[in-house]
Amino acid sequence: MGYFKEICCFVLIAETFIKLCPNEKYEEYLRMITGFICMVLVITPVLLFLKGETTGTMPSLSQFEKELEEVFLESKKQVER
């Protein structure tokens, strides 16, 4: 949920800054820059997840894989009994 809050806060602050900009001719460039930054904010957690790094809020694929393997081994032992 931390990433979602960061993105929302950034968009709110960026839109406020764009609306307060005195010259409308800079609005196009500000929107382009904030769009790039917003894309980076959205892509970063996805890349971290795929890379296997955990941030406390999102489990990594390797952790999920280990847990799935443990559950599979447990169920296999129960079937053998």
C-alpha cells in the first residue's frame, strides 16, 4: 500500500504545481516530466517484485516459490501415510 500512497501523493502535488504555474506554455512540459516520473513510480515496484527484492509489503517470487514447495512436500508426506 506504500507505493500506492506515494503515487497518489505525487500526482496530487504535481497537479497542484501545474495548476499554479504562471505560464500555460510550460504546462505541456510539466505534464510530460510528471508523466515520466509517474511511470517510474508505477514500474519500480513491479521491477523490484520480479527481481525478487522484498520491501516488506510485497512478497518476492522466490519466497512464494519456497512456500509453495513446502506445502507440496507436506501434502506429499500426508498422502504417503
